[in-house]
Amino acid sequence: MNARDRIQELADQIVVLRDAYYRGSPKVADADYDAIEDELRGLIEANPELTPDPNPLDQVGAPAILHAPIRHSRPMLSLEKATKPEQVAAFFTRFPGQPVVVMPKLDGLSLALVYENGRLARAVTRGDGTTGDDVTMLVRALTDGVPDTVDAPGRVEVRGEAVMLRSTFAAYNKVHPDKPLINPRNAAAGTLRAKDPATVAERRLQFFAFDLSTEPESAETDLDGALRTLGFAAADMRHCEDAEAAQAVITTIEQQRNELDYDLDGAVLRLADRDAYAAAGTRSSSPRGALAFKFAAEEKTTVLADVVWDVGKTGKIAPVAWLEPVFVGGTTVTRATLANQEVIKARGIKIGDTVLVRRAGDVIPFVAGVLDAAKRTGEEREIVPPSVCPSCEEPLTEQGNSRELFCTNVACPAQTVRRLIHWASRAAADIDAIGGVWIERLAEAGILEHPSDFYRLTKEKLLEFDRIGEISATRMIESIDASRAVGLRRALIGLAIPMASEGTAARLCRAGFGSLEAVADAGEEGLVAVEDIGPKVAASLIEHLTRLRPELERLREAGVSLDVREEDLPPVVAAGAPLKGKTVVVTGSISDPRSGEKVPRPTFQRLCERAGATIASSVSANTDMLITGADVGASKLTKAEKLEVEVVDQGAIWQQLIEAGVV
Ligand SMILES: NC(=O)c1ccc[n+]([C@@H]2O[C@H](COP(=O)([O-])OP(=O)(O)OC[C@H]3O[C@@H](n4cnc5c(N)ncnc54)[C@H](O)[C@@H]3O)[C@@H](O)[C@H]2O)c1
Ligand SMILES: [Zn+2]
């Protein structure tokens, strides 16, 4: 195809895709859409004479007027995009000496709030950038962070992003598994399209401000300060002096991406001074005084090739999506979870469909929904849940509102293997030298059935297997030996008791339980007294620990510790608490200066906690101190320097710990 035709084809696609997207039913994932825009941009750059008219790249949003159209005082634009550090550096070169703020690029929808003589007069969506929808009533009723009044004369216009917080989104989907929301951004857009606020009352939104104009001009020219003075929750803005500092903040935002309560798809750089930003002016569809740094996508489309039903460690039978490989959120994904049969039904998913796959951080990828069901060929197949267990063929039972399927056969081979693998996992006993495949073989050979069987394995027994040699047998046995120190918290996690989470195990330790047997004997009253443990969790603990009593005895006999470990006890803050109120990060290898012996990092972190510190795992703008041991990697130090975090050698901290009597 020649360039002219391709340009026209891409331009047409963009118009169609945008229209669907801004109506709340996207046909492709954002990353796929962005790739189309990028291709068009590249072709136009190479062939400027073929620029289509109208050029969709010069347009913003889409007309979606459902309420009452309102013309914006000045256009609400898109943002110029960057993906490389050089582009960040170029932005600073364009504005020498100008302070810049870096903030998260929130993934919601933009709103303009207009205040007249101190009162909220109207709230308007971006629309096509020139004209938007009047959503004042919905915003008043449903959006937090929008004050009714501001202390300012004349006309004040605050622009920002309305998002659905992840916690709100999750809570909503938990209550409405039958009609789940696809993602927080779609949910926010859908909410502000409602005809009647009452129908969407459970879907609260949160507004974060990022732009301000005032008439008459207000004296405060710093954007962040001026917004706060007016009482707005601004997006978290960091002032940066140069490109390196900005890049460091961008990196921090990307690292924190999964811990924040809102979706974000990048970071925005913007001139901090309101006058400078206004003076910089605009291009056809973006302001010159701002730049969006886009992060790698966490959502892509692919084909659902098949669905298999997987038996979990608690007997839950869960649908697993087998996908055509797709690169999303930094890795290639071939499997994703489909939750349960209710979710499949609600989302109308069929085998052969093009589906939207999301992945965020360590979370297992999941199928968020079907794209464009209208494109089906008729060859798609219904997903049919099994009636018997795929492993032991016992009939299944349905439990709960979302009709989850369970195999209740405790002798089910698949469950047995899953439980053993779980016992050996890092969060539990951490028997890292025996992988899942070997656990499965040993179980098939009848040597492993319960966790305590690991501790009866001998090198001789392992050597009977053809493919296990002297070296691996020794490593396996060493790894099993080391796991005997597992302790109450991790042993409880390893036993995979339904409804008892890792948090439950940690809270039981902090509440003063000294051993797993003590938990088993506590009775309902003793258990519900612990923070966040309700009657259901208590009942499950009692039922399963009673059933597991003989197994606990076998573990004890095998020399496995089921007692609480030092590091799981609540920190007792020492008098004087030299590190009180400080958030610290510990890096490098730590050793006790009095004995010269190496000290495991978690142990040292516990000591710091007793001195009053809060421990963080990576250096961020919230870190007060980086404590360095031996052999510290350069990257942590550079980062600390950029973020102006105090760097302290472990020697000085040991001195303080000794003086405060912590050690
Ligand atoms: N899947 C699809 O079919 C499809 C179609 C069209 C557009 N899209 C997606 O929509 C986006 C592009 O369009 P766009 O113009 O709406 O967004 P954009 O990426 O150009 O960014 C501009 C918007 O960012 C928002 N924003 C969030 N935080 C901000 C901050 N701190 N400062 C300033 N602005 C901030 C504002 O709402 C602003 O309108 C892309 O992510 C694109 O992938 C997807
Ligand atoms: Zn079974």
C-alpha cells in the first residue's frame, strides 16, 4: 500500500477508535491505539505533503454531548508524549532556569471546574477540547475533592482529573460480581455519563487538580501552592531543578505505580510557574509548557485460545485463560486468571474472543473483558465449567455468591501436590532446591503427601530417582534442613488454610500467640479478639487446625519449629528511640561491629524498628535515611543523592542502637 492510502486508512481507523473509546466501549487496548497514532505521526513527518485534512492528530477527545454543551474558556488540550530520557532533557533545555513540577499522569477523565465569586458554577468534561458536557450535578453529588466554595473573587477555573480510586473500583466489583466495571477509567467516564446520580451513587470519584486560571490574577504564581491555598487536593507535584532530578521522580512514580490508589499511565512535567506556563503558549493540540512521559502499557489485547480448570491448594477449581502470547507490563503473558464462572458470564467471554489482558506489578494477569463482540465469527465457543474435579473426578460443590467451584476431597491428588508446592514456596518454608516438577514426581511416587514428609526424605531415597544426582540430592536435603526453622507465621501460611491470609498469620504473631498449637487451642473467642480476624476466619482456623493436629505433631517430631520467631514479634520501641519518625532503607551487607559477624538484613531492620524507624524497601522521595552496609550498589546511592536522602554508614547506626540499649 502506498503512503497516501496508508495515511488515509490510519486516519479513518483513529476516528472510529476514538469515537468508540470516548463512548466508553474501546475496541482495542490503549497501547494498540497509540501504535496506530505513532505510525500515522511517522508517516506524516516523512511525507508532510500528504497530511490528511482534517488531521486527527490535531484533534482532541471526541464530541460526546449528552447533557448540555458548554464552550470552554480556552481549549482543553491533549499532551505531547515522551518515552525517552533525552526528551525530558530537551524539555528542560527549552525552558532554561524555569522550575518544573513532575506529577503522576492520572488515568481518569479531565474536568474543568468554574467558580464564580467563590461558588462552584459548573463542572464540564473535556469533550472535543472546545466544547464539553455540563456534568455539574453529577460532580456535586459524586466527586470528592471538589469544594462547593473557594475563597477567591471573580472567576476561578480549576482543571484536573476525576478518577475512580482503585479501592472504590475493587469494592464496587466485589459487591457487583454480576456486572463488574472493566477498569477504573472506564468506570469514571461511565459514572459522569449517568442520567441520574442515584443510579451510580456507589461509584464515588476523586478529583485531583493540576491546572488553575484566575481572573483577576491571583498573586500566587506557583501552581502547587496556589491550588492548595484554594483547598484543592492537587496531584502529587514534585519540584525539580534539572532533567536528572525529573527523571528520578519519574522513575519513583513508575516504581510506586502499583502501590498507589489510582491508575496512572505516565508522569507529567509542567512549568511550575503559572505565568511561565501561560506565556509558553500552545501547539495545535497540546500546551508547550508541559510534557507527558508515558510508561509501558499494562493492558493489551490478545486471543483467548482456551480455558482450563485448575485445582488450587484449597480445592478451588479456577478457570485459567490460555492466551496467544502477548507482551504486557514488561513480560510475555500466556496464562491469565478468569476469576470464576460468574465473572465469565458477566463479561460474556467466549473461547476464540479477542480479550483485554491487564497486568500490574506482581499481580497475576487477568482477562478484563471482551473487545468488540460484534466482530465474532461464530466459531467462538462457550466456556463450560466442569461438573467433576479434573484431577480426582469427585463431584464438585458450588460455594458463595460468585458460585465458586470446589473439590472437597482432601485426598485429591492435584490438591495434595498444590499444598506441597505451597509449603515449599518462598512465603512459607522456602525449600528452594526442590522445584514444583520434582514435588509432583515425588508425590506421584508416593513419597510425599503431607508437608511433614519432606522432613523424612533422605539422600538415599532421592538418589533412587534417575535424574537426581549426588549434588542435587545434597542441595535438596540442605534446603529441607534449613526450612525446619520456618516458625509460626510462615508455617501457618504454608498450611494453606482457607480464608487465613498472610496478613492473618502476621497479626496472630503480633497479637502474642507463641506457637501454632496455641492458635489451634485459642477457640473462637481468643481468635476474634485479634485485629481483623472475624468469626468466619476464626471458624476456618479452628476447623482446619483441628484436622491438621496429627500433622502438627508429625512436623514437631521431625524437628520443625512451629513457634513464633523473633522477627514476627511486635517491635518494642526502645526508650529514647533514636530513629523515631524516620523512614529508613537498609542496603548492602550488614555486620555487627562488636563481633564482626554478618547480620541478616531483616534482623538489622528489626533492630532499627525497635529504635523507632519505619522500614521501606526502596529509596523514594519519602525516605529520610539510607543506611549503608558493605558492598553497596551505586544505583541506590545515586538515587539517594538525587532525592537528597541522608546517607548514613551502618557504624553510626550501630553506635546509636548500642547507646539506646536496643542491642
Ligand atoms: N483504546 C482506544 O481505542 C483509544 C482511543 C483513543 C484514545 N485512547 C487513549 O487515550 C489517551 C490519549 O488521549 P488524551 O488526549 O485523552 O490523553 P493524553 O494522553 O494526551 O493526555 C492528556 C490528558 O491527560 C490527563 N492528565 C492526567 N494527569 C494529568 C496531569 N497531571 N497534568 C495534565 N494532564 C493530566 C488529562 O485528562 C489530559 O486531558 C491515550 O492514553 C490513548 O491510548 C485510546
Ligand atoms: Zn479433586
